[in-house]
Amino acid sequence: MSGEGFFNSRWVERPVHVTEDEHLPEGFRLGGAACGVMAKGSQELDLGIVVCDSEAAVSAARFCDSGVLAAPVVVTRERCDLGAIRAVVANSGNANAATGEAGIAEAVRVQQAAADALGISAREVAVASTGVIGVALPGQRIASAIPALAARLDGEGAGDFAQAIRTTDAIDKHVALRVALPSGTVRLAAQAKGAGMISPHFATMLCFIETDAVLTQPLADALLGTAVARSFDRISVDGQLSTNDTAILLASGASAIHVEAGSEDEKRFARALEALLRQLALRMVADGEGARRIARVTVRGAGEETVERVGRSVANSPLVKAALFGGDPNWGRIAQAIGAALPGTAPLSFEIAIEGIAVARDGEAIGFERAALEEAVARNEVEYDVALPGEGAEAELFFSDLSYDYVKINAEYTT
């Protein structure tokens, strides 16, 4: 990553009407606590709660598309009013995935404990978990810790909440923003986690977003869906799809600034939300368990499905990722990934450029200055451009390299 402040990637431009802020949106309280999920007796924060105090809260949610859904995802989708969530209780250290009916029961136990402590309906409480798969969730331990945490939630607890939902994360992923709209200023904030098991099909992550803008539920849903499609759906660390992905947007309406569909307010709010989630997504990529470099691949050509397939092939290729890690200008790795995505199309015409340096045209190598290319691929952020036959479609994906530390971290994850 480059630059200072939250918006520190060249691939995300901070909208001029957005500034970083120290305060959460009005109407929200957050906090984190240690309850021993990470390790019994540990003082590491591993339980977090965010609550919206407005009874008229509006929400929207997105979840992973795995065939093995974690219990908290199942419970939240089936037992919550996804348009009126007021609170989220989340734990790290245990994914509560592949735990059967017992896992569902423990997720419900945690949901009900939070509802009781906060004085709201269980249908207004989402549950989320992240951590090791296939291990029984200590639901009673979590439920017992909830009342004390709920009693001390406040508007300054975003840092503790963000810490409590981290697993292997090394980079902080939370921010509060002020968003100037024609109708007035609103606040927007988010806390997220994600570093491994990330694939561009709704990346493995938890992300909770708060705003004090007044939104209708259909607009909140549309805004979140579009922003997720342009951020978390566009990243890859290791090409592995999680069981627990969850993104939830909560709107308190406490600012009394109404964002109407189709208005200039909506356009500016949407730009702010998209920039926020894209920068969080890039922080996940940069945090890719031992990552040294991140990259963007842009594929242009005919056919949305074709350019998407090629982009994902490049972004998920272990060979491309390894070359990125080593600062190796081996563009043949990219050519291999293109061909793997489009079998049976030989001879395939394609163009490849790395940081604006053309290395292949019409499916063949061309002359280039190797020293300049070596310097380009040694940067923290590296850009690849691929052109296929035809025009009219474009796919953009962000990805991390594949490092020695990635193997070490995941080889020792449960030991």
C-alpha cells in the first residue's frame, strides 16, 4: 500500500466530499471483550457487539455463497429480519462451521443472550463468527460474557470491536468518515476483518458498516449490494471460499438527513460507501497472511463471462502470485493463466502489459526493456493489463502474492 491515512492505495480515490473522522455515526455503541474463545483464560479480545439504539433502524446484509454455510450465517439468514437488524454479536477464534445442529443451537443461544442483554428482539440480532472450522462453539461461555460487555458499550468502542473480530489479521481495518451531502453531513463507519481464505466470490471476511443517514430498506439493500460487488467480490488472497462471509449495513437515521433514491445525496453517499469498502477490501489483500505485494489485473475484451473468467484465473494463479511475491518479471505466468481460463481457443490472440510496459502482443512476446520491468514489479502495488479479442467487457480484480509466510501460517493454523 502507498500513501498515508485510510485511503492509502492508488487504486482507491478518496471522494472530495469524504473526510476521516474520530467519531462513530450517531446512534451506535460498540465494544469488545475477552471471553476465552481464542484460548480459555486468554485476555485477547475475541467477542464484539455493535448495537444501534434507534428503534427505526434499517439494515441490509450479504452472505457467502459456500455450500458449507457456518451456523451463524444460517441463523442470521433464517431467524433475523434482515431489513431491521439492530445489533451484531461476533466472535473470533471459532467459525462455528461444520458443527451440525449443535452449532445452530449454540448460535441461537448467543443470539438470544445478546437480545436479552440489549433489550431487543432476537430477530434484530445478527450473529457472526470467524476462526477454526469444525470445532464446537463454546456458546455458554460467550453468552455468559455478553451482559457485562453490553453494559459498557459506547460510542468510542470501535477499536475494541474491530480487534475482537480479528484472527490472523495484521493490518487494522476500521475507520469513521464524514460524508458531505447536498442535504447535510452524515457519518459512515466500518469495522472489518479478513486476511486469508479469500476468493473473489464474496471474499472471506466480516464487515459491519454503520451510518446515521436516513435510508429506506430497499435503498440500503441496493447500496450495499452494489458496493460489495465492486469491492469484496473483486479480491483474492488464496482463491479459497469461506464458510462465514458476512457484510451488514446498519442505518440509525439519527442525523435526520434523508438520502432519497435517485438524488444527488444518493450518488454522493454511494461513492463514499464504495470507496470505503474498496479500501477495506484492498487492506484485506495487503494483509494476505504474509503478503509482500498486491496487484490489480484488468481484463478487457468481448464477453463479460470471458473477461471475468480470465481475470479470476490470473488473480488465483499460484504461479502468478509466486512471481508477484518474488518481484519476478515472468509474464509467462500470466499468459499461462489466460490460456488455462480459455482452453480450446488456440491460437489465442492476447496482449499483456505490466505497469504500462507492453510485454506481449497478438499472443506473442515483444521486445521490452527488462530493467524497467524488473523495477516495476518490485513495487508494493503492481498493475497487470490483459487485452483479449473484441471489446465491450471489462473485469477488475485485486490480489496478493503467495509468500513463504502464507504457507507457514496456514500449516500451523490449529497447532
